Amino acid sequence: MNDLYAFEFLKMQKVHHEYMSLIIFRDTISRREIKDLKVKELLNLLGKVFVLHTLSQDSGALYESGYFKPGAN
């Protein structure tokens, strides 16, 4: 099984780790009482930048899964 799917397992683990990191980050921001609203706004922006950076590195899985339709930019 490792011979056939090792690369796919590693890729899946990496994507899952990035996804869970974002979920935990957003959950922590929403649960914490942040006194300065500007800080909360900047942390949300940081999360969006993380997502865009991740998508710019490798968005092929989204095309393969059908999330992005053919021809989507």
C-alpha cells in the first residue's frame, strides 16, 4: 500500500495539517476576548493571507476534487 499511495498520503497529510491549522487559528481568534478590534481584524486578514498563500502554492487538488470547475482562474 505504501508503494502505491505513499505520495498521496503525504500530500493529504500536508493539506489536512494546513486546514486544521487554519481551523484552530480561527477558532482561537473567535473564542478569545481581544480588546483591540483592530488586532482581531488583522488576525483575520492574516488567516486570509495564509489561505491565499496555500492556494497559490498548490491548488491542483481543488481542481481534481471538482471544487474548481475547468477554466476557473
